[in-house]
Amino acid sequence: MTNGTVAMGRPTLEQVAQHAGVSRATVSRVVNGSPTVAEPIRAAVERAISELGYVPNQAARSLVTQRTDSFALILPEWTTRVFSDDQLFPGVIRGVGQEMEAADKQLVLMLAGSAASHDRIERYALARHVDGVLIASMHGADPLPGTLARMGVPVVCGGRPLGRARVPYVDVDNVNGARQAVRHLLDTGRSRIATIAGPQDMVAGIDRLTGYREELRDSDRRSIVAVGDFTRDSGAVAMKQLLQDDPQLDAVFVASDLMANGAIRVLREQGRRVPDDVAVVGFDDIELARYTEPALTTIRQPIDGLGREMARQLLRLAGGETIPDQVVLPTELVVRASA
Amino acid sequence: MTNGTVAMGRPTLEQVAQHAGVSRATVSRVVNGSPTVAEPIRAAVERAISELGYVPNQAARSLVTQRTDSFALILPEWTTRVFSDDQLFPGVIRGVGQEMEAADKQLVLMLAGSAASHDRIERYALARHVDGVLIASMHGADPLPGTLARMGVPVVCGGRPLGRARVPYVDVDNVNGARQAVRHLLDTGRSRIATIAGPQDMVAGIDRLTGYREELRDSDRRSIVAVGDFTRDSGAVAMKQLLQDDPQLDAVFVASDLMANGAIRVLREQGRRVPDDVAVVGFDDIELARYTEPALTTIRQPIDGLGREMARQLLRLAGGETIPDQVVLPTELVVRASA
DNA sequence: ACGTGCGGTGGGAACGCTCTCACGCCCGTC
DNA sequence: GACGGGCGTGAGAGCGTTCCCACCGCACGT
């Protein structure tokens, strides 16, 4: 009785087979839910499995199947720092995580910090340690998605990738969101509408500015632009500049709620009432927007939805299906007190 | 020339060996940096490796080494939702991620949502898909850490685990942090000091209340307690209750910055000036604390440091070293305007 | 000149699984 | 009553590594 069920390493298929009095192949069939197994045998095997506490060894399985059932989510490290107090970061992770869990896949998180980590990520993906890669919110024209895609690794980007690499992506409708914001300001009678744009090396920054410009141009208004980097402080700085550039402005579309928060603080410091003197519309609809004074009118983007959709597309792609080049999620105007 | 270097699957050790005119074993030695390889041979092998673009197959490697070089970070799903606008979540992830990257290990993120996912996590860890597990901020006495540890999986908890399972953990010094906060209030001449505690099924909630009580008892003051759940709204509700319970209170220690934010709003609504009438000290030192009106005096806890330390301990544990049962990180009083 | 020891190398087994293929059995059919 | 066709099962060959062990030469000591 020395060979009891006591933890002498995890049991293998072989041992389960022996215990159940069948062959390895049959146990494998049961484990993988093959229909061609007689009912009594299947029952016997299942009992053996649970008696022995058998859990398939993923490494062995991957070795032969060439799949790992896990996917990487790559986030630029600065994202986690700069955006740590809005909810993009946790939201995307949550969305992706949910979808992966539903599909019973693993989520490997890679924070791309240094340039060196690019190498690491490439090697990792190429080592076929993951079945696919999700890349979130890049700065500038990152070559990574293109490189990976070219090497045959399924890739889906979060946010339209800059550069000419044609990689499928999921994005929110930044252009239209910005237009909605500006239109709301116009509809409520504002005439000198400025904007605090996001960084112009990020799609979200670029597209929201584009939307602002388009909507303004359509109604023959002049654009007044300052650029921030999505942080609260940059919003404050940009607001000061705008007030200098055009003291008469009566509305601002700010490309992120965090920047809007900074901007409103400056407006109040300079004695402008919000929304009476200057109306403010943000973008993102982060939690904070509900709690600022005044509560922020903003454009809601489906953050969790973005993550979920990215995951869904990637799963399909890795499953061999063809997926659309782009999926664009709608935004929604949320009217609160600031405009 | 049909067997060129063209992408016919990834090259294997065997192929590299052939290409370099040596044996598989030797290539393996080079790849793993064994010292017993003659210099010219090593050079030849390295050339072959780069020429063929060889990347070791992790599955095959794991199969024999019984290691995967990846670690799981388990987060209760609600964490990502409830705490999405403080920085605990991203901060811990960032800290863990950094340390893992430095050690060249992978980070597998598992969001423990439903109870069903507990099963999934257990199976996953037991399948030896990871070399160790990090469990962050549990609610109540979660059996998971104990179970895993008992099965021989290296586990480190973030936050002292409730329940009797003796699992090594890393935590911030909640008790002392709370004492620092209360002491500061006492030192600045406050006498009726209330507290808004966190949920009493979480260590952070319990310990911060303990610290408050201890410090107050040491100076013979009465404690006035309301309980929230770390969310902003619960802070507001608790504040209202405190004002009813004791309209004379002149200070509040709030167990999280988010709740402090809600509390301050209520104080202002009810016409109390902060800090003149009522001083407020928070806990966490999240980004927001710097931007509220008035800026929040609070207890800073090293969030990134928590993640990093957890990772460090886990890596050592998985490496076979013995690690301390607990590591407690210091907190620090940050005086701003609210107290 | 011939053992002895050691640094360096190659061969082979093993890791735990999947999957193809061949085999045995039972049933239906002529 | 013999034969063909399924269906269910088992045997075996890998998948790409690592690691143990055997081997080979060379320098050294006797």
C-alpha cells in the first residue's frame, strides 16, 4: 500500500487509465469530451479521475496541440501610471478578463515598460507561449503589432493603430463622440467653443480633436485649441492658456475628464462660473465625473465593452475565423451640470 | 534548397544542432548558459541560433523542468470595480508586474469573479501552469490561499489573510497608520474624533479601526464609529450618521480617501468648514487626495511597494528559500489642508 | 610507456499528452 | 452460416526539451 493516493506528484493519464482499467487513449477521450466513448466506461474513467484528483498537465498538452489556451494583454507601462486614476486601465483589464474567463482562456499581462521589453514580448509571443496578443493604447506608431502580425501571431489592437500596419482593431468612436460634445455646446447656445485636446501622438487625442474641428467647421465656427496630455495638471495648464488666447470663450470641450477636472479648477480660480460663464464637456465618463463640483457633462465610452470586444475578436481570430478590420463602439453624451 | 530557413514552423533544438554541427545536448547547454562549453563551439551554436531565429519552446521545457516561469496574480473581480477609481488596483498590478519583468517571469492575471472561478483557479494552479500564486485583498476568510498552500503551491497574500490559514503575507501597517492619523488630530488639538471605518470583513477595514481605537483609548477619548464600505457614497452616508450621532465632533479619521471625499462633501453641505470646524484625515493617499478642495491630509501607503514586495517574496518562496511569515510596510502621514 | 582524472561532448530516455491507425467485436444481411 | 461494415478501444509514435550517463581524448603522475 505504499503506492496510495498520497501526493506522490500529480497523477498522470497513464495512472488514471490503469486505475480505471482502460487505456490512456480512452482516458484522453473522456477528458476531452469525445463522443465515441461507451457510457459505462466513461463513468468508470470519470470516477477514476476524481478519485485520483487528476488534472491534465497543460505543458504536455500544449506540446502536442501547439496551443496554450492563453492570451497576452500588452499595456504600455506608463498607461498604468498616467491613467491610474481614471478607469481606462482597470476597465479594459476587467472587460478582457471577463471574456477570457468565459472562454476558459488565460490572460497573461505584460507591462511594456522599457524598449527592452518589446524584445521580450516578441520573443514570448513567438515562443508560442500564447495563442494571441491584445495590444492596448499605444503611443505613436508602434511597430509591435505589425511585427507580431507578420510573424503569424493573431493580434488585435485597442484603439486604431497609427502607422501603416494593417492590424485589426477595436476602438471607440472618438470622432463622433467629440462631435456630440461640441454639438451639445452649440445646441445650448454657446458660440466661442475652445478645446483642450489630448496628446497628438495618440489616436484618442488626434481623433477627438478631429471631431471637434469637423463639428465646428460644419457650423462655421472658429476653433481654439490647446493641447494637453490627458493628465489633470496638463488640463489646468491648457485652460490657462486658452483663457489668455481668448478671454471671451464661453465653452470648452476637454478631451478627457481628468483634464476637464483640472480645467474647471482653473476656471473657478479665475472667477468664471461653470457652466454659467463657461460650459465644460469632458470625455470618458469616469467615476469622478459624477462627483466633481459641478458634476461633469461628458461623453461616455464603453470601457469594459472595449476590453470585451477586443477579447472577443481575438478569440475569433485565433480560432481561425475572419474578423472585421475594425470594430467601432458608440459613444454617448451624458448631460450633467457642467454644460 | 527546399529545406531553407523559410518559416516551416519554428526551428527546434535539433535543427539548430544540425546547423551548427553539434549535438542537441550542446545546444541546450549553450541556451541555458552552462559553463562547460568550449568557446569556439559556443560561438558556432550562437550563430546558428540567431541565423535560424531559434526560440525555445516553453511547453517542452516546462514538461521536463516542471516549471513554467509564470506566476498568477489573483484579484477578486469586485476589486476592479469598486476600487477602480482609487489606485490600489493598478498600483498593485504595476508593482507586481515590474518585479516579475525584472525576474523575467510571466504574470498571469486571474479575476476571481463568481464562486465558480475559485474552482478554475485551483485547477489552474494545480495543473502546475504557474509556479506560484499571489492573492490580493480578499473579502472575509477566503479558503483559497490555505487550500493552495496545502497542495504545495507557493502562495503569498496581499493583506493579512483572515481565518486561521497560515499563509505568508505582505501588508501595509494599517494599525499604525490609523494611529498616526488619530495622533495627528490629537496633536492639533482636536478632541471629539470620530471615524468612518471600512468594511469589517476586510483586514484593511478591521485594522484601521483597531488603530483608531487603540490610539484613542491611549489618550482616554471616546470613540465614535460609523462603518462604510470604502466607496465614496458610503463615506457620505456614514458622515451624515456621525453628524447625527454627535453634532459636536471636531474631527474624523476616514479609513479611505474615497470615503473621505464623500464625507467632506457632506460636511460642506451641512455647513461645516473643513478643517476649521471639522478636521478630516483620510487613508491611502490616492491621486485624488491632492486635488480635492481642501486637499486631503492622509496616510500614505506604498501601493506599488506592496505589489513589488509581494512579488519578491513569492519569487523567493518559489525559489525554495524560506521567507518571513509576514512583511509589514510602513505608512506615512501626509499633511495637506484638511487637517 | 601506461594508468588516472577530468573537461567536454553525444546518445538516449523521459516528461505527459494527443492523435492516427489498426484491431476486435457485434450486428445486420444475403 | 459466412461476410461486410461500423463503432469502440488500444497500441504506438511523436511533440521539443532537459538531464543523466557513457564516452573520448588529453595532460599529468608514476
